[in-house]
Amino acid sequence: MTHLNRRSLPLVTGLLVIIAAIVMFQWDASRRVSHFRDMMESQGQAMADIVAESSIHGLNTFNSWENEVNQRLVNNALWLVWLDTHGGLDSVHLRDFANTMDLHRILVFRADGSLAAASHDPSAQKATEQNVAGESDRHLAVPPGFLDPLLNGETPFRALGFKNASVSGEKRVLAGAARFDGGAIVVSILADDLLAFRNELGPGHLIKSLGEGRVFRHIVIQDRTGIQASSTSRLNFSLDLDEPYLAPLENGSRWVSREFVDDDGGVFEVSRKMVLGNSEVWLRVGLDASLLDEMRVATRKQALMRLAVLLAVFFLVSALTYAWQRQSLLDTQVARISAELRRHEAEARRREKLVAMGALGAGVAHQIRNPLNSIHMIAQVLGRTADLPDTVSEQARHIRDESARIEEIVQQFLKFAKPREPVFERVDLAELVREVVDVQAAALASEHLTFSSYAPGLKAEVDRQFVIEAVENLMRNAVQAMAGRGKVMVSLIASGEWAEIVVADNGPGIDDADADRIFDLYYTTRPEGTGLGLSLTAQMVSSMGGLLVLDSEPGLDNRGARFVARLPLRQPPAKENPA
């Protein structure tokens, strides 16, 4: 995982935690507001049920009481009809009967509808008799149409209850009975007090008392004809019963609710439909929604406060994490730079040592070259001399061979002391390494020796011959270290702006005591070795701007040696000589 990924992982994790917290806070806020809204709806429904049950109970009570009053008045009228058959229904007896029975008036009508007698004041009776000449005068005593069924014989008695109890501005309850000889007797009581009592029993008084508090904004009972009762006159919103909001009530829903805003603020309304008397009415209970709004605001503030605390903690943790990562990165960079410096210092010391040993080797080679040539020539002349003993000829041949080997070593000394300058060209490094591996695999093939290479297409600016010699030397050393038995793998790896040629084997490896000296000139662990191979290879790699190292990791099969030659893919631009 890269440093960027390691640094961004806590940030991404923190952002995911914040998003999850926001979703959780939003869900919690919605749940709490929804719960409070459900509580308000339940409160509105409970109050609507109370109003509905109270209205129905009051109406039933009043109807029962009204029936009793009507029946009493009918009985009084029938009793007066019985008394009428025995005579004696004059104004005095009628007045006494009215006072005894708490009646307002008693009116006796003839068959033609004219007034025959009355329980009220005689002067008022006389004025009444003078004004009952026509049909319109009859309506002054009783409501229009009340007497006709009695006078026509359609019914023996009838009553007119509270609902339509009005005669010329007065509120009355009437009952009448037909006389045996034609005509009718009508009794009445004043209905003002009774209607007031009716209002006390009906929903109006309860609605008025409930609507006086702060909790209820309005309680309305209405039907298609208009408002039947209301807790307030400030109804500044639509009361249309065809609103879509109320439509579910027509489809069988028991309750509907909504929120809206009127001139006085927010309202939470619960509505239901019920039967009151013989008609359908709509009961609408409006609650003050300020508490719900306050709950929303408080919940939103609480969620924002939680989020602010979470963000503060997140930024604090992020800052600490960033500081820790920064310090860790700095420590890693310092360690890497320190290791690089130590490596460069070791490389510099090694180069200085190589230069010094190269100069020494060049001097020694120059001093011994001429005597060595003389020895070689004498051995050749001596070997061509006739009649020499076989032993002398054999010794002369040995001198000639050993002097030739010494000459080869001297040539290597001179090559190391005065290496040629690299000639850079852009080559297909992968193809070049593969060719070297194929050639060496054929030249060094053994029954237990295998080669493999991983060389992806990679191009670099290098000295072709230096690369060939370096790879050959590393492979030859590996084969010699394993005594021809084992595996050698050559790999080419791209590492940023560098190419790494890795030669790994599964041989005996290199001891730690020898690891610091294997690149020294003349140092070797093999009796037949010269100690020049790795030194020359390191010199060639260094001349191309690279570095040859013995890796701390083991080679193949978790053992053996692993050499890494790091070469730059591009050479730095050459400096121009000043004119």
C-alpha cells in the first residue's frame, strides 16, 4: 500500500463514519418528530372522540327529554279535550289550568279555525279575537300549518318540538288535540329556557369550553349546509368539505390529519366524520402546532450539535493521525536517506580502494611486464632447442604456459587500472539480458544447472558490452560457487527510473564476514580465483552510473546469494566544455 493510500485511509474511514452518523442523526430526528406528531394526532383523535361521544350522548339525552315534554303537553291537551266535553272551558278555568300545569298559554279553536277561548289576559284575548278574521291572523297564535291536520281530522293530536319552536319572535313548544265537536285545543310552554338547556347538553357548550385554552386552535362541527358549532369565530382557513385532504373520509377512513399555516401560525388538524342526529357531520379538531415546530427546531439543533462534536473529534483525530503519519513518513525517509548515505559512503570508499589498488596493480604490471616477456621468450627458445631432455622440455613448456597466464593477469590489471570510457546507446535491455542468458545457458549447461529469466520490454541508455560482461561475470561466479549443481535465475525488473538486473542462485551463499570484502580487488574465496571478477563488474556498473550490491535477502529457495545491478534508464545530459 502506498503512502498516499495509507494517509487517505483514515480520512475515507472518517468520512464514511460521518456520513453514517448524519444518516443516523437524521433518522433519529425524523423518528422523534414522527413520534411527537403521532402523539399530537392521538391527542386530537381522543379529543374528537370525546366531543363526538359527548355530542351524541347530549343529543340523545335531549331527545329523550324532549319526547317527555311533548308527551306531557299532549296529555294536557287531551285532558283539556275531555274537560271540554263536560263544559266549563272558559278563560278563568283555562288560566287556572295553565298556572297549575306551568303552561304558557291554552288556546281553544272552533272548527273554522277561529279562536274560541284562551288562558291569557281577556283584553289580549279580545284583541286576538278581533284579529283572527283571516288565515294570516291564525298564524299569530300557532305556526302556519299546525292546526290544519287537527281541524281536518287527519290526526287526533300532535306536538311541535324544540327544533322549530318559534312563533312571531317567541320560542315555544306546542301540543294540540282535536275537539270532539270540531276545532282543536292547543297548549304551549316557552322554549327559551329549554333551548338554553339544550345548548348546555349539546356539543356547542363543550366545544366553547375546550376551545378557550392554548392547546386547541379550533373545534368545528359542520355539514354541507354550514358550521353547526365552533369553538371560535377566527376561522381563517378553508372549510370546504370537498378538499382532497378530507377525501379519504368518504372512502371509509376513520381519521385524516394534516399540517397547515394560518394567520395565527401552524395548525395540526385531525378530522373525522360521524352521524349526529339523523345527519352526517364533519368534526375538525385543530391543535396548536407550535410545540411540533419547536420539537423540530430542537431536534435539528441537537442533531447539528452532535454533528459539530463529531466533526470536531474527527478533525482532531485526523490531525493527530496526520501528524503521526507525517512523523512516521519522516522517520522512514530519514532511515532511507541514512541507509542511502551509508551505502554511498561505502561505495565511495570501495571506489577509492579500487582506484588505489588499480594504481598499484598498474605499477606492478608495468614493472613486471618486461621481465615477464623476457622469461616467456627464453622459455619459447628453450623449448625449440633440439636434443633437450624430456624433463627440461616439459619444464620449458610449463614456464611458457605460466608466463602466458601471468601476462593475462597483467592485462586484466591494466584493464582495471585504465578502464575504457562507456559508450552509451539506447538498447532493449530486456532483449540484451535474454541473449546473454541464452548464450551462457548453452555455454555453461549442466545436468543440474537451470536458468530462467524474467525480462519485460524495457529500454535503457547503457554500454552494451559492459552489460554483457557484467551479466556474464555474475552468472559465471554463481555457477562456480555452486560447483555446477543448482539453479541460477536472472531477472530484469523496472523500479521507477531504474532497471535492476538480479542474478540469484541457490548455492552456499556468502558468509557475513566476507560480504563487506567481496568487491575488493584481489579478494577471493576460491583457491583458483584471481579476485578481479566482481571488482571489474562493479567498476563497469559504476561507470554507467549504476551500483552493484549484494542483496541482504537470500537467493533462490531461501538460500544462496542475490546480486543486484541497478542501472539508470536515462543518462544525465553531458556537460558542455566552455569555449
